[in-house]
Amino acid sequence: MTDTVLANLSRFIATHILRQPDRTLFADDKLISGGLIDSFHLIDLSLHIEKEFGVRLDDTELNPQTFDTLGELAALIEQRRAG
Amino acid sequence: MHTLAQRLWQNANDSPDRPAIYLLQAGQPDQTLTCRDLVRGGLDYTLALQQAGVQPGEVVILILQHGAPLIYSFWGAVLGGFIPAIMPFLTEKLSPEKYRRDLTALFEITRPAAVITYRAFEPEVRAAALNSSVRVILVAEAVAPAGADSVSLAGLTRSPEDIVVLQHSSGTTGLQKGVALAHRAVFSQLEAYSRAIRLTRDDVVVSWLPLYHDMGLIAGFILPVLTRTPLVLMSPFDWVRAPYKLMHAVSRYRGTLSWLPNFAYNFCAQKIRDRDLDGIDLSSWRAISNCSEPMRWESHRMFAERFTPYGLRPEALATCYAMAENVFAVSQGGIESPVTVDVIEAPAFFSERRAVPASPEAPNVLRLLSAGRPLENTRVRILDDQRRELPERCIGEIALQGDCLLTGFYNRPDLTAQAFHDGWYLTGDLGYLANGEVYVTGRKKDLIIVGGKNIYPGDLEALAGEVPGVYPGRVAAFGVFDEVQGTEEVVIVAEAETQDEGERRRIADAIRERVTRGSEVAVRRVQVVGLRWLLKTSSGKIARAANREKFLREFGA
């Protein structure tokens, strides 16, 4: 299940944020502190997550304290969906 | 009234309980700071700086995030007759080494006496301040209430010609070029600009702009505070994660005035959920001024379409041409009447550098938004390459004269002398005049503007050039306008010896990371090319504009 969430997020980030559609992101890629997602695109990521998975991340959660790597983000989504 | 401190002091005496700032922070209740609070809170910092031995006329650097300590330390510095300069705070994305290098560069030129920051950040500042002019590092958390201690208010007796504040743009280049503004220049701007926007006692300013940028510092902070116009102040950090909060703030506080960079129109129009706008009423908004990056008709249209159902009046969309060197505004449009849209022939614009009026139905036309008329105390001229004045509708460099202009670039008489010609300040912006209104069409300088933030391409090229595998000195950075986002995107082209695709991708990733962590600029595209791809000028420099054209031809927009 996590793999699907992870693959979906990887595809979205590669295509819409990095504009490198043939790139694959890995679970330990640092999204925020590694500079893959700048602050202007955090909202895109959060809108996508809400639309795809029905999980709303509050704007106060869009920071590396809540998630930094792709794996952490996928796990957070899984956890919210289960709860 | 001669100094900013006198005005602040008078406001606190005349209307101590009048709300000056409503401070909004995510996850916290809104906080109201009155006119009296600004002086009282400020005096704590004035006293702390005085006790630490900082002298009037010395520079105090503020490295604080959005919040009460930033507001109080700024006004405290003004009251004490010190010269505050607000710096962006280090974010998690930026590498601490690079930030330290930037701070060191800033200290070298500006030679501040003191820095105010948080306890957690103090070691960082101390490391950067080693062997510098900085004598005092004040920890915001440790600043004690001034109470009944006597504080001498040197700010009240400064001369109108004294420098009151420094403004820097970002990056190594920007940090070494502090725009020094005198009390008199700031007052001239406040008076002329208040008239230009027909400021009244019923106005309420709503702003999320950072205070280290001229638009945020002047329009979104000093202007409302000193004119006793209530200011609803949000953090840029909160806004970018929840743009709907701007609409909530306008609706709840009956906001009338805001300033936004062009990209923010697109950002708000595209990235706010419908349900986050439930019950919102934007009918109080009377002027939203597009400012600080090229203004697009399409961005206004998009914003109006999205928010008219929530009470936005389309005629509230206004425009402004501004720069730190003129304190803030040069011209303002869209207040008395809607913003003029100049429909011109595209071919004449591109090949003859002229703005020839065209019929709106004609093919091949451009729609340019007017930046309005110059302020009453600012004169605008258009100059050709030999710096001779050009007639109406001819495109050239915009030059200014007036009494809001900078005193100079702080401790850089060389740069100050270069910036003026025959008593006119050369803006480096390109544009034209038509029927007394200013149109800004581009830039003479190689400057990239992303989301209203000025970026010097040389800073990015230097960072990219540090990546192993990049051929030394063979990097070009430039901006490409993105219609969807309504702002420029940064493109970096770098030459590498390797032909291997995997290796090139690795280099591209490394450049992206290096530049982001080194400058906090998000690089949208990195293209690694073979040797001798980049075009050079006759003097052997990388020709950015020519390489931009070549990039667009070969790799598309």
C-alpha cells in the first residue's frame, strides 16, 4: 500500500514540480531540506494529497518537522487514511 | 516632523490605544499591538542597545522571523537613532555555511555595530561576526523590559538628512549593496504616496510581505504604522502554505489596501480550495496593487475571475512601479480609474523598440498594464543608450529624479556614483511613457525576478560552477517567464565534458541542490550541455540573453 502512495507521490513530484517526468524519487529523498520542493510548491503537494488520498494536511504541518523524506510523507498519509 | 521616531512617538501620545498592528500567526490567536505598544516594546530594545554601547548612527542588523520581536526591535532601533536593516532568516533549506558566507559579506561592507537575533541562532551569528565590526550580539529572548529606566531617545533629534534604514536585496551581490534612505526621503515618499493612493482614516492595510523587502517594509509596515492606518500583518511563511488566509484576513478586518507581486495573483487564483472561501467577503478591498515584478494583464484577469464571486470589485486591481532606491513607489495606477491597458503592435515593440498603439482586434498585439502616473514628487524620463532623453512611446532606460531617492549605497560611493547620470538615477529598468503614464517592459540589467525577489544571475552561476563535473566558468543562469505561475523561473545551463546521460543527470541534480541550498532560489530547469555550447560575448563573458534564446530554441519553454 505504501508503495502505491510512494509511487504516486514520486510521479506527481517528478512530473509537476521537478518537470522531469522520467525521474523516480526514492523513499529517503529529502523533499524539503534537500531543496526538491520549494515553499511555493508545498501547497501543490498538499492539494494533490487531498485530491488523491482524501487526507488534508494542515498548513502548519507543511514543514520538515512533520515530514521531510518522501518515505515519511507516504507513511503519514497511510496513517491518516487508516485512522 | 523631521524623524520617523518623532512620528512614532507622537502617534503613541495622540492615540495610545489605537490598534497599530494586528499580528497574525498560524496556530496562535491574533495579537493587537497599539500605538503605545510599539513605543513601549521598542524602548526595551532601545535601552538594551544603548546599554550594550551601540551609538546613534550605527547599523543594527535584525535577523528575526515574523513576530513581535522583529516589530519591536525595528522601532526600538529607530527610536534610539540607530540604523536598522532587516535580513531574511535562515531557513532549513539554506545551507548554514552559505548563509554564514552571506552574513560575512554583509558585515564587510555594511560594518554594523550590532546584530539582534534569537538565542538558538546566536552561535551562527557569532561565527560569521568573527573579526568583523560587530561588537554586540543581542539575544531577543533576553531583552528585558525597560520599565522606568531612563532611555535617551536619540531618534527624536536626528537630522532629516540622516540615514534611518538600510534595505538590501538577497544574495551575495544584493547584501553588499545596502540602499541607504534618509528620514526626509521616507517622509517624502509617505506623503506623496498617501496622496497617490488616496489614503484615508478608513483604510486598513493587509499584508503578508516579508519586511526585508521594500514592498513589505514600506507599503506593508512603515507606511501604515506612521500614518496610523491599521495594519493586518501575516507572515510570508504562513501565506505561502495557506494563501486563503489573506482572503480571511481581508474579510475579517475589512481590509482595503494590499500590495502583491504578480505571481501572487496567479498563486491565489489557482491554489485556494473553494471550501476555504466559504463565507468570505472581499467587498472592502479597494486597491490591490501589483508591484515588484513584471505585471501581467492575464494575472489580473485570473484573480478577478476567481474572486469576484466573493465580492471582489474588479476595479480594485491596481498597479505600482516601485523600487527600494526611491524608498518605494515611483508611480501608481488604478486608483481613480481602472488601470490603463495599452494595446500595442508586437512587431514594432520587438524590432523598433517603440510602443505603437494598435486596435484591440488586430492580430499580433501586446497588452501592457500601465504602472500609472509618477508620484507628484518624482520625475520620470526615458533615456536611450547614449543617455539622451527619448520621446513618448520609445522604449529606453527609465531614469528618475525626485526627493525620495536614496542617499546612496551604504559605504559604496563607487556604486552610488555609477547609478546616477547628470542628476538622474538610472533604474536599469526598461520602459516607455505614454499620456503621462509609465510602462515597464523589461530590464537592462541581467536580473531575474522570481516571485518579486531580485536575483543576481552571477550568484547562481558561481554556485553551479562549484559542482564537480561542471566545466569551470561555463555556466549561464537566466529567467524564463512562466505564464501559469505568472513569474519568472530560473534556468541554469552548464557545460560538462561528459557525454554520458546518467552522469549528466547526476550533475544536473547536484547543481539543483547546490543552488537551492546556497541561495534559496528554486531552480526550475537545469540543462547540462556539451563543451562550447554556451555563447560568449566579444569580451569573453557568458552572454546570458543570447544563451536564453538558444536554450528556448533548442529545449523549448
